[in-house]
Amino acid sequence: MQRYLFPIITGILGCAILLSLGVWQVQRLGWKENMLAEIQARIDGAAITLPASYQPQMKYQPVEIAGRTTGQEILVLSGTRDLGGGYQVISGFETDDGRRIMVDRGFIQQDDRHKPRPATDLRITGNLHWPEEKSGSTPEPNLTEGIWFAREVPRMASQLGTEDMLVVAREVQGDDQGVMPIPISIQGVPNRHLEYAATWFMLAVIWAGMTVALIWRIRQRKF
């Protein structure tokens, strides 16, 4: 019996650890789904007028703004599944009450990069957003060409001479100048906890199978 003791204990402990990791990932899945549901509810909420200042809890808050683009813009390298590579157009925007903010108007294809987009009157429904897209590997913006590789709200605001506030357009009334709105969506938020849980549970099954095989081999040697 002593010959079986170590593999049995190791097998039980290993399975317990792997199963607990799987259960933890299932719990994380529930937490992530609740968080995404809260974000979606905030995205779909009632639009308000532009707040006087930004508070962290205002991220994704729907807003309605009316005014005029300034003709100044930043192009952020981007792409869509259907249209391929292109750019997000971040325009300076002066509201009817004189505030200068930024608007992520949406997507243009690469061939439309040099098309003129002069100042134009727009009424926009969208969501406040402060994306954190820059990482250690993100290149610095090409200020000569006006091309950026991530939406960096404070730096873009400084470049365009606006408040540190970005509205991502969902609906645009007026001349959109060929810019296709890309509304904020939770579809791009990673949620792989179910996959992780399945991996841990599968490893637990494999560990249990290996333990049974080891015990069987020990038993065979006895004879």
C-alpha cells in the first residue's frame, strides 16, 4: 500500500489545484460578464449635454453635442474587418457654446487620407471615452504626417488645442465628409475566462488519467 501512497496523494493534490483554478476562472467569467453588462448599460443610457468637467465614472456616458469641426484633425492608424486598413479621424470640435473638445468621428479608408475635410457644422450623439491604447511597444506619433498609432487623449488634446475630452461619435447629423462612425462597443473587450476554465478542467482530467496510469504501472511491477 505504501507504494501507492505518494502517487495517490500527488494525484489528489494536483487535481484539487487544477479544479480550483478552473472554478476560479468560472467565477471570473461571471464577474466579467456582469462588468460588461454594466458597461453596455452605460453605453446605451440616455444622452446628456456635455458635462462641465470629466469624472472617472463618466466614461462611456452618452452625450449630445452640436457645433462645428475646426478643420484640424489627427489620423490614428486603424482598420476594420470589412474595409481593411485605414484611419480613425479625431477632429477638433467647437461646440455652440464655445467649448473646444475632440470628436472621434469614425473610420476612413487609406485612399481617403488626403481628401479635404474642412470645417463643417455637425450634431453628434456619442459617448465620452478616455481610451488607454498606448503600450511600451507603441511607436511615437508621426507629427509631420499627422499619423498616430494610438488614441492618447491628453497628447491629442494638446496637439489640437482642445480640452482633455473625447466624444466617440455614434450618430452624426450633417455632412459626415465620408467618415463612417465606429460607435463604442463591448465586442472588442477580451473575455476568455470560459476558455481558461475549460483548459484547467481538461488538465485536471489529464492529471487524473496520468495518476491512474502510474498506479496501474506500479501494480503491474508488483507481479
